[in-house]
Amino acid sequence: MAVMLAVVMQVLDLTIVNVALTYMRGSLQANSDQITWVLTSYMVANVIILPLTGLLVERYGQRNIMLWSVAGFVISSALCGQSHSLVEVVLWRFLQGIFGASLAPVGQTIMLGAYPSNKRGQAMAILGMGIMLGPILGPTLGGYLTDTLSWRWVFYVNIPFGILAFLLMQTVPDGGKSDNPRPVDWIGFLSMALGLGSLQGVLSLGDQDDWFSSHTIIILTLCTILGMLFFVWRSLSIKHPVVNLRLLKDRNLSIGSMGIGIFGLALFGTMVILPIMLESLMHYEAFTAGLVMAPQGVGAMMAMMLAGRLLGRGVHPRNIVLVGIVFGAFGTYLTTLYNLDINMAWVIWPSFIRGIGFGLVTIPLFTLAFMTLKKSQQAEGSGIFNLMRTLGGSIGIAIVSTVTTQETQVAWNQMSHFINPFNPALRHYLSAAGMTQSPTTWQILGNVVVYNHADMRGMLDAFALVLYGFLVMVPLILFLKEPPTDPANAAPTAHVSE
């Protein structure tokens, strides 16, 4: 109960905020590109802290890390809820991401240690089902709270659950503390934080600052290159790096990590675009938007259960991943056919199909990535794999937001010249609508009618980018090695990572 409350609280926070973004954008006076910083700041903090989790546990123990993480998560959630500017909420979301990063991996480790070996699979399955509640309940609960109370309650809802988890965690046996902990490579950690943070800054600020015409973007780009190059060199040259990049010599782990990074772009990119489209262009209430997005989580949960059974019956994980890519690509292709007149079914069924694709890809891809690793390397390999998934999602959100903003402007420029008093089609349109050619009419047509169609075209281009992401995964999967014939080298239980 203690672990489930803490982990579900953290996973729920990844999805519950999505449907509130439109309301936050209005309240905090931010545009559609800027408001995604609320998501990316959280994920960047997760990426930075995840590699330190094992080292922190060795020093302070599992229970202490969980207690600090839960307490910090609750406090930062309360601070997010009382924020009155975009800078404030992004800062507190970053802090929330720092404290939330360790909850899932340490919680999974506690679960593994609390059960005998013959019941660990059952324990992980229960935890996995709880984790899957995030994408199912998150949009619906977030929409309900936003509609009935305000967007601030998507953060305040963490407080009672966090307090209960903190109290229950007092009874959890401690473990994981080492008498001789590994040294922390703080130089490597700081260079990684500089590189990843600067990269996120480039992607998030580039569009509004006109990219390399801005001195800020140039400086951030230089910091990204220098920070990441130094981080890679440092990781390959010392005995105990923050992230053991030497493991990427294993082809399956390196290709699998690339695949899960692209998968993160598809997953989180879609979950950013869809609620903004539903609420801004389709004029759905937040609760309704959450309901029509929930089938994606249902499809993912069903597909994960099916994938686990197929793997247990000896079906090659590569085949399952390829089928998942087909489902994901088809569901995303349907979204590229959207227009402003689609009904609710056009949102529900593509989301459900895409969710099936997400579920069929996740567990088998984890299995493929770890097939050729030794057992002694699996813990560090899991860190790289999860790091790439979160990093891919963070970069994906920034890229998708930039594409949407840029292509919306391009579409507006292309379509606005049709608003011309000498266009006979426009005269017929105005006559049928009972409107006259006045300054107010031109303003309405330009700022409402044309902009809405342009915004839809920008989002369709972003959906197309997600579709290409699925297709790029196909050749990567085909390059993965066959599973070893020795069962001793089998991959770990997939639920541990998920």
C-alpha cells in the first residue's frame, strides 16, 4: 500500500496535468509552446536525477530516499498549485520532478525485497497494474478536477495521498544501504545536467526566439555540445561514472534505447497535442476531453497483458514489437485525417488503437534490449533504458510543440490571402452567413475562422511527425540480435522497468 500510493501518485502526475494545460495557459498568460514547459521541466528533472538513484540508496537506504521523495513531492505539488506565473509553476514542477524521479525505481526495488522469490512476479504484476492507472485515470481525473474546482487541484490532489504514503512508509523495512557506497561522479553529473538542461532550453525557447538569430540560443547550444561531449568523455574514462555508457557497446541495448527514446516522443507528443486540440478547437470541457482520452490507457493496459502472455508462450518479442508499431502507426495515421468537424468516435477509436500499439511495444522492447546483457549489467542497463525513455519524451514534447507553433503560422500565412473582398467564394460565404464586409467581419474571419483551421493544420503536421517516429522504429527493430539459447542469460522481468 505504501509503495503503490507513492508510485501511482508520481505516475498519475505525468498525465493528470495534460488536460489542464489549456486552462493553465489562459491563467498564466502563456502561449501553446510555452505552456508545455510545465511538462518538460518535470521530465528533464527526472532525467537528471534518475542516474543518481542507485548511488543515493547506497548511502541513505531505500526507506529514507522514499520518505524524502514523498515529502518533497507533496511540498512541491502544493507550491505548483499556488503558483501565479509561468516561471513559478515551471520552477516548482522542476523541483517536483527532482523528488519524483526516485519513487518508481526505489519502490519497485522495495517490492522485490518484500516478497519471496516465488511471489515476486505477482507483486510486480500488481504494481504494474497500479502504474497503468496513470494514463487511464490521469486525463479523466484531471479533467474532472479542472472543471469542478480549478487547474490548481491537479496538484493539490497529491497532498492527501502523499501524506498517507509518508505515514505508511514509516513501517516499510529499510534496505539497500551499503557500508562501502560507490563514489558519486559529481563532475560527470553536473556536465550531464548542463548538457541536458541546455538542450531542453534550446528546444523550448528556439521557436519564440527565432533560433540562432538569438544570442541566448547560441549560448545554450554551445553549452549543450560542450556539456554532453564532456559527459560522454568522462563516462568512458572513469571507473564509476554516473551513467555507464560502456554498456552501449551492446547492440541490443543501444538500439533498444534509441527505440524507446523515439517511442517516448510518440507517446508524450501525442498526449500533449490531443488535449489542447480537444479543448481549444473542439471546445470540449476538460472532463470530456479526459474521458475520450482514457481509452488509450485502456488499450495500452490490455495490450501489455497480452504481450506478457505471448512472451510467456515463446513468441519472439521482435514480432510483438512490429505488430505494436503497426497498431501505433495506424492509430496515429487516423489522427492525420482530423478536421474541425470530427465527432467523438474519431477521437476514441484512434486513441484506443494507438494505445494497443503502445502496450505491445513497451514490454517486448524492454525484453529485446536486455536479451544480450549479463545479469550483473542489467541494473545499470535499466538506468540507461529508462533515461532514454524519459529523455525521448521530454525532447519529443518540445519538438512537437515547436512543429505545431511553426506550422500553424505557415498555414495561417498560406490561408489568409483567401480573405479578400474580391474573392467571389468569400462573398457567397458572407452572404450565406448573413455577414457584411466590415472591419469587424475581417477581424472575425482572420482571428477566428482562419486561425482555427491553421491551428488544426499545425497539429496535423505534429501528428504526422509522430507517425514518422513509429515508422523509423521499424528498421531499428530489425537490427536487434536474436535471443540467446542459454536460459541463464534471459532478460529480467519486464514489469520491473515499467
